[in-house]
Amino acid sequence: QVQLVESGGGLVQPGGSLRLSCAASGSISSINFMGWYRQAPGKERELVARITSGGITNYGDSVKGRFTISRDNAKNTVYLQMNSLKPEDTAVYYCNGIITNKESVVTANYWGRGTQVTVSS
């Protein structure tokens, strides 16, 4: 079974930076997309950033110019560099991947358990 594990969350002051990592493991044939979503209390889950296998990126409007997504294909890992953090960035950040299983040849949507990011003075 494919698993996604996030790391790098924590507490940071406004204007600070954090880098999140998400490592995919298991019987992976290919990764079509990987990205990050977030959900704050009382709000819907929203797209933060995503990246295709070809390196094409897409960002949510609220993070454009501040966040950067990248991936290391050899390690099956995606990163999210977050700069100029604001209190409204506080949320649980979830790693997401559309991944084909090597054994079953089934493509499915996988989610990590999430990592908390808190931006506060």
C-alpha cells in the first residue's frame, strides 16, 4: 500500500518561514501529481500548491508569490517552501498524491495524515 508522510510543521512567527516535506513510499509505479492542501477550523479544505510529473506548478491565489512547491523524483518526495507567513496561513497541511500502484496498476488519490502549521506572535 502507498503511504504519504508529512514533516516540517510547527510554530512560527509572522513573516517567518517553514519548509514542509512529504515522502511517498510503497509499491509505486508512477506519480501523476503531488501537492499540498490545507484546512483551517471552520473552513473548507483548499488547494495550496501542486506539481505534475512534468514539473508544471499551480498555486492557490492566497499563497502566490510566497510559497514554492518542488519535488525530488528519485526520493518520491515533494516539498513546500513557505515564506512571509501570515496568521491566516495557520491550518493543517495535507500532502496529496495521484499515484499508480505497481502491483495492482490502479491509480488512486492518496492523502497524508496532515501536519499542523501555526503562525502566531
